[in-house]
Amino acid sequence: MVKASGKRKQRIKWSKLYTFSCLNPRTTDNDAPNQQLLGQPGFSRVVFCNQPELHKIKPQKYPSNYVSTTKYNFMTFLPRALFEQFRRVANLYFLLGAALSIPKLAPFSPASMITPLVFVVGISMLKEAIEDWSRFLQDMDVNSRKVKVHSRNGSFVEKTWKELSVGDVVKVNKNENFPSDLLLLSSSYEDGVCYVETMNLDGETNLKLKRSLEATLSLDDDVEYTKFQATIHCEDPNPNLYSFVGNLEFNNGTYPLSPTQILLRDSKLRNTEYVYGVVIFSGPDAKAVRNSTRSPSKRSRVERRLDYLIYVLFLLLVMISVVNSIGSALVLKSEAAMWWYLRLQENADSPLNPSKPVTSFFLQFVRSLILYGYLIPISLYVSIEVVKVLQAMLINKDMRMYDELSGKAVEARTSNINEELGQVEMILSDKTGTLTCNQMEFRKCSIEGISYGGEINEVDLAASRRMNVDVERYRISIDGSDSTGESIEMFEYSVAEADAKQAVLGCDHAIENSDIEHRRIPASGKEPNIKGFNFRDDRLMDKMWIHGSNVHDMIMFFRVMALCHTGIPVEDGNSKRLKYEAESPEEVTFLIAAQEFGFKFCQRTQSVMFLQELEPSSGIEVKREYKLLNLLEFNSARKRMSVIVSNEAGEIFLFCKGADNIIFDRLADNGRIYQQATTAHLSNYAEDGLRTMLFAYKKIEVVEYESWNTLFTKAKATVGTEREELLEHASEMIEKYLFLLGAVAVEDKLQKGVPECIDKLAQAGLKIWLLTGDKRETAMNIGFACSLLRHDMKQFHLVLSKEAESSHQLKAVEEDILSQIRNSYQEIVKGNKKDVPSALIVDGKAMEVALRSEISNQFLQLAVMCDSVICCRVSPKQKALIARLVKEYTGKTTLAIGDGANDVGMIQEADIGVGISGMEGMQAVMASDFSLPQFYFLERLLIVHGHWCYKRISKMILYFMYKNVAFGLTLFYNEIYSNFSGDDLYDDWYMVLFNVLLTSLPVIALGVLEQDVSADVCLQFPALYQQGQRNICFSWKRIFGWILNATLSSVAIFTVTIYIFSPAALRQDGKVADLAHIGTIMYTCVIWTVNCQIALIVTHFTWITHVLIWGSILCWYIFLVLYGMLPPEHSQGGFHILIEAIGTAPMYWIVTFLVVVVTLLPYFIFSIIQRSFYPMDDQVIQEIKYGRTDVSNKPMWLREQQNSRKRTQIGFSARVDAKIRHLKERLRRTKK
Amino acid sequence: MEGDGESVSSSASTALVAADVDARSILVLRGGRSKAMYQFTQQSLPACKPVLTPTSVISTLFLMGIFCIPIGLLSLHASLSVVEIVERYDSECVPHQFRLNKVAYIKDSLIPKNCSRYLKVPKYMKAPIYIYYQLDNYYQNHRRYVKSRSDKQLRYGLQYNDTSSCIPEESNDGLPIVPCGLISWSLFNDTYSFFRGTDELRINRKNIAWKSDRDHKFGKHVFPFNFQNGTLIGGAMLDPNVPLSDQEDLIVWMRTAALPSFRKLYGKIEEDLEANDVISIYFLNNYNTYSFGGRKKLVLSTASWLGGRNNFLGMAYIAIGSCLIVLALVFILLHVKNPRIIIT
């Protein structure tokens, strides 16, 4: 009990610390003018607190808290899903065909038209239903979460979320989500504040402070609610997250409400034991729910082009139908009367009535449309669906995209856009949780001008390795050629330079050396022992620093670390070490680091901070007390924070930490001893993407402090607008003449494999934009850490200037941004000639202006030119807007990746949305098309699976079109020979089986198993990915090429067969072939041709492929035999056809062979010529692999890999390259 | 002059990764079936990856060419060994006075349709010699014509009454016509008889239809009792006492041809014909091809293992074969002149 109350006290202090803030604006009275709106339309909601039963009847009946994200329900599923299905043009076309087949107009039986349509539509609807079902389950999961609700007499019972109704009083505990939009009544803190994490709403990780009304503060215990009654008048449900208008009538008083009192659904209670709240907006009315958009159904680029291809085929279809029907009409008109044996005048069959050629024309036209329907096969859609589902399954099952830590695998949540993965050109990435783990680590520090914590970064290491290899190579080539003279000298110089950069060059020695250095930095992959502390340096650790020369400054450094912060210690179970909680995660790492160095911050009271310090002279830990006199807060304008403390001896110190330029400006002349060395270290740290901060201190004389303090207190007491100015001025007065102690570097820890992944993606020609809600400095740090930014890059900052911002004139602001854009653009155009890499860093406010329609084009033009783009302080809405604009402006495939609810807009807007299924909420994953447990899986997902899927789908569609056109056209040629009467050459069953059994399975094998190159090669040659970006596998050139090929094939099949089989005897017994025989023979040729054609396309034959291709051909013969065995009234022309007639004719087999050779020859020759003289990258690699040259000539293989990389300015390798260039440049200069 | 020891680091690391994954995969594997499943899901099924290298291409082309030419020669030889005599008789058999109005001639049933022609056998013809009649510009493949039959009726006769597909030749006096439909109605009715000198050559008119047709498709108990009884007579009459399964002329005719120019088997001469034998043929020129400008021909032909005379097949094979060989040579030339260099 005692302990509990103690904890509570601590809590209070913790909360006070925040309220201590001297610069927080007051928000409560801002909304007063809005109060008059209440009762007006749009502001008419009334909530009776603690009387939920009143809201179950009219007129105040509000929806329950049940939230549904499903598209359909049991009633609406059928009509709506059907409507969705028949919105697709192709389906409508098939429906038309099926409808026309009923009145016997069609050449086929209605069943053969309707069954496949039902199948296709059914499958798609089933898919919809399953997807909707999983959404339903997800909803159920959310809706059945538990929350404590006041039932009566002060007792709280657990209820599911969906049972909540407006007016309910709920009690939410720490780390729980709010079930709906609540009005905060009171919290575990006495002053009614609570901390809320709004990560899911805006992606910001810092905690937000909410505060209850004073009037409701007393409602802080369960029993208080027995008699509690109040009425809220407020706005109607709306999606605006940052506004709320309303008032509370309670205890005969009326109190205005503001957003400060509103706890939004989808946010989380943090650092607060519990809160009481009353439900205002439930279920679908909640602001977060209103903000969510239904995920749009996405279609891939290939599929969109497929639509156009369908139009082309439809045009072809209409053309040949017109030819056919015109032919039919003409023939009827001119000659039909003479054909006495047809007796056309006695018209039973109206389409062929010679006296009505126009009617006949139209009827024949309709019939032809159906007959040649094979040009637009319904089975294409079935096959694509099947293939995509299988592809998605293979993506899901890939072991190399399985994260063992979280036990999650990659999940393709929709299978619609697999192939789009192979065409991505832009990646829009979130930062926190996506690139970084949202975890800070103390990495390095520079004290007294000496850097601790490892000296060499990975880039230097890699550069030195590479250069060593180069040196090795030069050395080998010394004998023989003269041209290497220069490089030998270079090598010598580089050895001489070894001191300039430790371990840059110098062969074995250097490698050894660098390895030792490397070992000093713990491998980034390894989990450090202490969370937030990834630092190892023998000189500082284990109290070793006490043996240093200038211990005094070191102690002061550690004191700054341990005292200048807003954190509080938290006991951590059994461990001797303390844990800390603080406003910013960096402060936590400082406190942890200070603890490790022997300065444990162990307690804080309102005005005293306790440290357990290591006494360097004795090596014993002493507990010391520091009186906290003032705390000058950190904010983005000041970029520094100070504390003024007095120690036990009464000495007053000011400890200050802050950004480098700020601190450097405020140093005393004698405080700059370490400035030069520290600056050098800082730039190194920054290059590595570490977040740096300087530490400084000064001693203040008591008199000086007293006089200043009166000034400061006065400023603090001031009410009104000058208050801020006065405070600022007062701080300015004391924070100067500082003494620089050193710097610390904190790493915003990257997710596993992020730099490597970005490197690979950059090499594959992808552009990566970083969109983050974080501030600019943080974003840039990460930019450096991920190698998106480089030291030698030209940086363009797009920031709203102060004047423009204050002028509040839209015009001026736009002018300002526009001129910035223009200037940057000019410079880039100039710089591009000199090959200067450039980066654009845009601030959220500037972004808002730049994305306005008038300027956005110029802005995007600039942004696209830059090698990397970083947008900071962007809102979720802006993210979505950027995604849309980039997609529209560049016309390139855009992928958005993020992990939080704030990325949902972007994820839905982009062509492909990827969600990181990390620790945070599921919103991003739910909205995404693919979910990854780790960012670095993106590399494999795009470069391997994307590449494969794209090529597979493209090849598959082209081939599918080929086989159907080749088949369909033979029907058309037959019409020419049969007087355009509309007869079909083949048996109905042959026609049906063509797409169902005899040619469909190899296509699926192609779409699932085909690999142009293996996964390893894909990763080794990221440039292969550009085939998808340039869309070379599904270009119009290719499409028309294949249509041409199909036409040639059909002509060859038809003419060869017809010429050979007419009219002489088929066999030795003098029997001739009739319609059924010729149809079957021709059909055999078609089956052989299309199946052999696919064998020519496939480059990767697994046994499955073999079985399916050759099995399909075999199937045809088996079918013929079985079909022939049916009673003649079923098999008709096919009766005994293979066994008795054509199978026994040698001619049949000989002709089949001939036709296959003739039809495939054009494609074969084309592909030989293309391969030999205009080979594509993948074909070259195939050849190298085939000849095993990659094993026999390794250097060539590696060089090919080097060459195949796209030249890029971002990524780790680019940085290494730049470093090497830089070093070489330096060597050359030294030489001169 | 390339260095050897330069590639160590990167390849070593990839090897490490691969080994790691393999090790993991072994953990997963338990049985043989799961191994195949694993390979499938990891897309690492063993596969052959043929590549069109110059050598393989050239040898493929060459081999195919080598393979095609002999087939072509054989086929051509077979085709050339066939002796074929084609005699067009439709215009010659119309008496001079009717030459300007052939349709009136053929439609007038009172005018006798007898006609005779002489043929000289150019080469020795070994029995069996097949007699065909050939019709040109006759659309047996017309949709209306093709559909105008009832297979069930042909097999079951009057037990099967639905003759709607046979319109307009479906019924007569309320009874379905057997066999119904336009095809049978327009049955070819020219007849031929052959004499060598004065000896009549025996024509075997049995076994000219497919066996399956005779045995299964045309009923043994179906008799054409009311065939050609209507107002409009199309072609030949049938003997109402012979079941359909024995009406081989009809069965042959009912096998509709795929092209507007077709031959149908009339009978077989089972005697050898010597070269320079003169054959006199007596026609009954009944069938009306004059309305639509069709032609009638009589064909006498022997058959080889490949069937009738058809030089196209052999020629095509030879052409393709030579084409392939020429292509192979061209590619050899190109390859020699411009050898494939992978390294650029």
C-alpha cells in the first residue's frame, strides 16, 4: 500500500515535470468563439453522460460501437459483387455472348458459353467473399476487445468494444487503446492529465498531453460515478482529427470543451495508470474511422495495358466479323439462289435468307462475333487469376523472406498486382518503424577532443578494402605494361598516406589493422547487451576513464549527460541498472550511457536530482545531490536545453546541450579548446548518420545567478504575448560564455539490412524518397545513415522563409517557394553536366505550398531530377498527396512502404502499398497490398519476385493471346472456303477443350515456374530489374510482334493442311478426308504448334513444365480415342476418328510434323537473330551460366556484375565509390 | 591479364549466405515428398535451362533439314508413283443443242442423259484402281447443308422423330423423311460404267464407305421407305428395301467435304490397267451442277502408302528441309565471321 502510494507520488511529479513547461501555449480558451455554433446544423449532437440507455432510443439514437470495414454483408453481397464483376468490360462481353447463344444464333451450344462465364465470375466472387471474410474476422477481433465500462453504482464491468454505446463511462488502463472517441473526465494524475500516443493517427511517436476539465477532476474513483450525470452538446461526427467543438453541462455549470479533452479512437494511453472517459462518438462516427478510406482496388500496369490489348483484339474480331458478314451477304445476294441443294429460299434458318441480305448481314455479324470469340478468351482471365494466386502463394512461402524473430513471413495480401512489383521505379518510404526501429543507441562520443567508440566507419572500411584490391591488381600488372606507371606511384603514395586515414591502404597490414578497428565497433547486427547502449571503448568502459589526463572535464561531461534532461528513473525489476523514461528517446540513451560510465541518475524530486557518481580519485561511488534551480526547455527554435543546478558545495553550474551551431555560437573564448577536434569528429559522425549533440557547461557566480533569476522569474510570471519573448531573452542572457566539453553521437537504429537493401534497390534503378513526420534534422540523419544523403551532395532545402510565413499572404508564400524551386532547378541543370549529385530536402510547410496545383509541376520536375528527396514534417494526408502526385506526374510505378496508420493514405494511394508488419498497429498492414516483417525483404520481393512475376505474366499473356489468335484465325480462313456460312471447322468439344484442358496447363506452368535467371543472379545483377521498369516484355512492339506471329502461324497451319488434304485420297485404301477429318487434323496441328511454341518460350524446364506441355499434347490424343469410343450420336464426326481414320494414315503424322516445323520456323529464326545480334541482359547471363563461364572466368563474371549496376548516387556502394574517388583525388593532389 | 585473387570477399559472403539457407532448408526437410514441395515453394526445382547457343542452333537446324529432305523425297516418290486420270465430263456430256442452256437440259427429265467418253490409260495402273467423282464449286461445307441431317434418325430410323435439324427436308405427309435433310436429299446420282474394249470392267462398289459408318452410324434396320417422295426431287433415289447401312453411296455422300472442291469414292476397279489401254466410259449425267457453275469430273487413281497423288507434301518437305540447311549454313557463316563474344 505504501509502495503504491509512493509510486503514485512519483507519477505526479512526472506529470508536473511536463507541466513545468514554460513555453506551452494554452489551448483551452482558443475555441471560445466556436461555442455559439452549438445547436446549429452540424453541431447538434447531444450526449447524456452515464446514461447510455437514452441513446438506444430516438431521437438520440446513435450507432453502436461496432465498426465494420467489410465491403459487403450477407444481403448486399450478391447484387453488389455481381455488379462489380460486370463492370469489367471483358465480363460484359462474355455475358453478351452467353445471352446471344440462347436463341440458337450462336454456333455453339448455350452451355459451352455460359459455363465458363459462371466459372470465372464465380471464382472472382469467391475471392471477393474470402477477402471480405478475412476483413470481417479482423473486425471481429477489434470489436471484441474488452474495456471496463461503468454499469451502475460505481462498479465497472468488462464489455466488448462493440457493446459500448454513446454516453457510457469507460475506464481505460495504461497501454490500452481507446475504444471510441472519449471525453477525458479524469486520470490517475491529480491534475487530470494523461499521455496519449497518436502513432496510429499521425505517425508521431512522441506522447501528447491531454488534460481534463477542472470541473471533472474529482471523478477519479470508481464510486464517484454512481451519481455522475452530465450532458454534452457538441459537433456532429466529422473526420477532422484536430478540432472539436462542444460544451459540457455538469453540476449546473457549462464548460467549453476543446480537443485537449478528447481522446481519439486508435490512439493509446501511455505513462498514465488509467483514465475515465465518456463515449462521445462511437463506432462509425469516431473521427479515426471517419478518416479511414476504403482501400481502392488496384490494377497493375500490365493489366491496364491488357485492357487495351483486349480492345485491339476486339477490333480485330469486329473486323473479321464484318468481313465475314459482308461476304455472307454478298454471296447470298449474288449466288445463293443458284445453289439448289441448299434450298435457301425456303428459309428455316433466317440468317441465310437471300431475299433479306441486310438482316442476314446483321445476324451473321452477331454469329461471327461469337464464333471468333476465341480471340478474346474468357479463360485468359481464369488463367491469370490462377497464376497470380499461385505466384502470391510462392511469395508467401519464400523462406528467405521469413523473419525468424517475429515468426512472420511476407504476405501478399492481394494477388492482383504481383507483376507490378517488377516495374517499380519510385519508392516512397516512411522512416520510423520502416527504416528505423524507433530505438536510439548511444554510439560514440567525443570528449576533450578525443573520439571514443570506434573510429572507422563501414564506408571507410569498404573503401579501403576495395582500394586494397585495386592495389593488388596494379601490383600484379606492374611487370609488362608501362601504362600502369601512374598507378604504381599512386600505390606508393597511398602507403605514404596511411597515417592520414588509418588503414586506408597498405595491403595485408591494413586489412588486419582495419579488422581490429572493426572489431571495436560491435557488429551492428548483434544485439547490444544493454538496450540503447551500443558503445565499446576500453578507454572509457569499466571505469577506465579515471586514469585519463584531464579527468575534470570528463566528469563535467558526464554530469551534463546525467543532469541536463527531463527524464526520470524507473526501477527495472531485479537488475541493478535503472531504466529511464524521458521526453525524447535520445535523453534516455544519455542517461543509460551516463549510468554505464559511472554517473547513475537515481532519483528526482521536484527540485533535487540525485546522482550516484564515481569518484575518480578513490574509484568509489558517491551519492550526490544537485539542486535543480532552473530548467530551460528544449524546443525546435532554441535547439538547446539547459539546466541550472547547484551542487552540495553551493556552486552553481549551467549544463547545456544542443545543436552544434547553436553551442559554438555561445562559447566563451577560453571554452573553445576542443572546438577544432570536436568539429572534425562531428562531421564524421554526421556522415555516418548519427545524431549529434554538443555538451557545454559554465560555472555561474552566485551573485550573477541571483540577478538573472529575478529577471527570469519575472518573465515567467508575465501574462500575455511578450511572455515568450521575455523568456527567450532571459535564456539568451544566461546561456553564453560556455565551455565546450565534447559531443555525443546517438544512432537512430536502422532496421536490419536497411542500408544494403537500399543500396541494391538503388543499383536496380529505383528512386527512393523518404517521407517522414519527423523533423528535418532527424530525417537528414537517417538520410545519411541509409546513404540516401552523402557529404558531397549538393543539398537543396525547400523551406518556408520566416518572412513569407509571417506575412500570411498566399501569394507571397507561393512566390517564395517558386523562386526557391527555380533557383534549385537552375543549379541542378548546371550541376548535372558536372555530374554533381544533388538532394532535395523539403519541409512540411513548404511542401504544403509546393503541392498546390500551380506549383506542383515545377516542384515535381525539380524533385525528380534530384538523386534523393527527403520530405520531413509531412502529415499523413500530404504523404498520400505526394504519392498521388508523383504517380500522376511521373507516370511511373510507385511503391509506398510504411508501418503506421499514418502511412495508410500513402499506401492506398501508391500503385503498390507495402506495410511493415512490425510491432505497431495493423492499420498499415491492413491497407497494404503486401506486408513485410522486415524492410530488407523488399529487395527480394522486388528484385527477385517482382522481376519474375512481371516476366511471367507478360510472357503468359502474350503467349495466351498468340495461341488464341492462331486458333481463332483458322476458323476465319475456313469461312472463306465455306462461302461465309458461319460454319465451324472443329467439333464443339474440341473448341471447348482448347482453353480448358489442351493448352491451359502449360500456360499456368509458364506463369508460375518460369525463371529467366535464378534468384541469385537476379540479386547479383540488379540492373535486370530495369527490364520491368522499361516494360520491354509487354511493349506494344512485342504485342504486335506476337499478333503477327500468331497470324503467320494460323496461315501456315491452314494453308498447309488444306493444300495437302484436298482433294486426293487420305490413305492407301482410297478413302478421302471429310470435314470432320480435316478439322481434327488441323486441330492436331494447332495443338502441337501452340504447345511447341510455349516450349520455345520457356527457358526454365522443370519436370512439371515438361509434364504439362507434353502431357497436354498427349491429352489430345487420349481425348480423341476416348471421344471416338462414345456412341456416335454423342461423338458425331469424332466417332472412331483416330483409331479408324486419321490415325492409320501416315499422311496425318507426316503433315503434323511438317506444320509444326513450318509454323515455328519464323519465331525460331527471329529469336536466333535477336539472341545472337541484339541479346538482352538476361539472355547474356543465361548464356554465361549455360556455358559455365561464370565458374571458369570468375573475374569476367564479377566485372559483368559491376557493369550491370545502374550508376547511382545513393546507396552504400555509391558512397564507397565517392570515398574512393575522394581519396584518389587527394593522392593526386599530394603527388603534385 | 586479370588478377586471380580479387573476387574472394564477395563470393565468399554469398557462399556463406547460401550455406546458411541450405542449412535452414535441411532443418525443414523431413521426407522426400516434402523435399519436392520445398523445392517447389522455394522455386528451386531442378530444371534444365536450354539456351539457343550458336552450336545448338546450327546443329538443330542442320539435323532438322537432314531429317526433312528424305521424308520429302519419300513422299514425293510415293505421290509420283500414283497414276491419276482426271476426266471432266459435265460440259462434254451436254448435247450440242443444249449447250447454251444446260440448266434446261438437266432439268428436263424426258431428255436421256446418256453420254460416253474414251480414256487412254497413260501408264500401267495396278489394281485396285479407285474411281472418284469430283465436284468443284460445290459447298458441302455450307453451314446449312452440314447441319441438315439427323444422325439419330440415320441410326434409329423412325424410332427417332425429331427431325427439326433437317428443315426444309424433314417430313412428308406428316411422317419424317428417312433419311431426312438436305444432304441425303441432294445425293449424287450420276452413274458410270467402264468397258475395256468390249469387256465391261467390273466395279466393286462395296467397302467404299468407312467401316464405322456402316456398322454404327447407319442403321441396319432403317429403310428409306419414303425417300424422294416429295414434290421436289433432289438427287438420287434409294432402294427402299436396302437398309441404310448398305447404302454405301449415301454413306459416302453424307461425309460432307471440307472444301468446295472434293472427291468422293465411287467404286474400285479390281483389275490392273495396262498402259495405252483405251477405256470407254458410259455416263448417266443426271446431277445438276449447271445451275451454280459447278464442274463434274471422273477420276481414276491408284493409291500409294501415302494415299492419292499429292506432290505438295513432298515438295513442301524438300523445300523446308533445304531452307533449314541453308539457314544452318548462313548461321555458320555469320558465326565464323562474327563469333559470339560474351565479354563486352
